[in-house]
Amino acid sequence: MTVRKPLSPIQPLSPLPQPAVGTAWKPSPDVTAVHLPQGPLRPGRLPRRVPARVLRQILCLLPLLLVSVVAVQHRSVLVEGFGHLRAAEWPWLLAAAGATCLTWVAAACTRQGAVVDRLPRRRLLATQFAAGSANHLLPTGLGAGAVNLRFMTVCGIPLARSSAALALYLLAESVARLTLLAGLLLAFPDALRFGALLPHGAMGPLLLAVAGALVVAAAVLLLVRRLRTAVVSFLRTSLCELRSVHTRPSRALALWGGSLAFPALQAAGLVLVGLSLGLPVPPVHMAVAYLAATVAVALVPTPGGLGSVEAALVVALVAAGGPVAVATAVVLAYRIITVWLPLLPGALTLGALVRLKVI
């Protein structure tokens, strides 16, 4: 028979020795289950931020990557468009390319006219060239708007005034485009058959959709107080900027003159391409068709209007009296000149402007 020994009383654990102030903390030899770092403890660090240089290099390469992706997605359009360019008359195509280059000058004039402050001319023109490339890579208007907003803030214009100037530019360009279209339709009422632009019975649902969107937007503004306050503040700043611009005749002339010249030069480019391919439509009717098509697709949020603009232009040219095959060839050749040829140089310019900290 074994006799059990009585249990010894539980001895309290001795506290671990504390290091002296200013000395490195070392773990006790008894602590073997936890792997602790050797040497003095360092305060916790947040994840390192991406260096500005690396971020700038990424932003420089991003436009080129987007250009490659868009080109691969639309490679069939590019091949067919270049095929039509080979059969066109080159003097007219060179004139169309010249009209496209002048659109960047008109955009620069309009941007300068939208602000009272003087902007650097060369940088402003280069920014418009780069903004055109960014506009074809992002939903309509967002790319160019972001590039110009950044450019104006870098030039020292506050963000509120830069946003107001951007809104003023969009308003002036829209009013000028609609005014030009209305004037041509009054002068040439038979230039376009509007019934051919939309499917039968589509006008009523389209108007209802637009009215419903306006009602929803008005209800949101009335119900959301913060949004209403922000919109009111933005409108107040925009009206102040509008008054300031129109107190200087040179700025007002640049704003409205550039706004009228921009769509007129775009329409002239399409007319010149149509003449190079022998489209049997009067030049004024081609211009009206272009303006009507661009107004119709203004609310379609596709990158640079890719796809939607081509379809609307073909329909508008056919409605103006052109054959479907020739109208398609004209539209493809026109988009090659105005979109695809400047796309890569514009992306390179955008990367250079980011690298030089212009935007």
C-alpha cells in the first residue's frame, strides 16, 4: 500500500525583473513559448506610403496602358478605317487633320475665357491636347475635366473657382453647339429628317425618361440638405465667376468665340472627310448631321463616345441622304483622324505633363 505525499502549498510566482529606464528589454529565460524580437522595442509603424516618384511613374504609364486596351478592343474598327483612308483623296484628309488640330486651339481659347486669371499659353495648349486623349479613355467629359481641373489648380486657381470655370466651359460649349445647330436648321430646314434618327415610337419614352430624371434630381436636391447646400454654394461661385469673366471683353470673346469655333471645326472635319470619300451629301447637310448626332449622344456615358458616336453619325448621314456603305466609310475614316491618330501622342503628352508636374 503506497502512501501519497501531501501536496506542497502553491508558491506565488515571482515577478519578472523589470529593466532599468533607458536599457534594452530582454525576455526572461523562462519565457520559451513566445518568440520575441531581440533588442529594444520599436514603436509600431504604419504601412509605408507609396513614394511620389513611383506614383508619378505609374500615372505616366497608365495612359499608354489604357490606349493599348482600347486599341485591342476596337482593332476591327481600326483595320477597316485605315482601309478606307487608303482609298480617300489625301488633300481633303490633310485639311481634315488641320481642322482637328485647330479644335485644340479653340478649346484652349475657351478654357482661358472661362477664368479671369491668365493661364500659361503653351502649357494650356499642351493640356488640351492631352485632355483630348484622356477624354477618349474615360467616360465622356470626365477625362478632359479632370485634366483641366488639375491644371488650373496647379496654376494657383482655387478648387472652387476651377470647378466653376469648368462648369462655365461646359455650359458655353453646350449653348454654342445647340445655337449653331438651331441656326443651321433654320437656314436649311430640309437638311435632316429627324424621323429617321430615332425608331418609331421612341420619342415619347425618351422624353418621359428625361423628365423623370429631372424630377428625381430635383427631389434629391430638396430632400438632402448637405447636397442642396453644396449645390447652392457652387452655383453662387459659378455666377460670381461668370460676372467676373464678362466684365472683361477679351475673356468673354475667347469664351464664346472658342465655344462656337470648337463644334464648327469638328463639323468641318467630317465634311472634309466626306468630300475625300465622295459622299453624295451637301457639305452643310453633313455639318447639320454631325451636330445633331453629337447632341443626341451627349448623355451616353461611353469613353469618348466610342461606339455611340459612330452609330449616331452613320444614322445621321443616312438621314441626310447618304448611302449606308459610304456613310459608314466616312465615319470610320473621320474617327481614325480625330480619335485614333492623336490618341497615342496625346497619351505620351499626358504622361510628360504628369512627370513635369504641370498637372
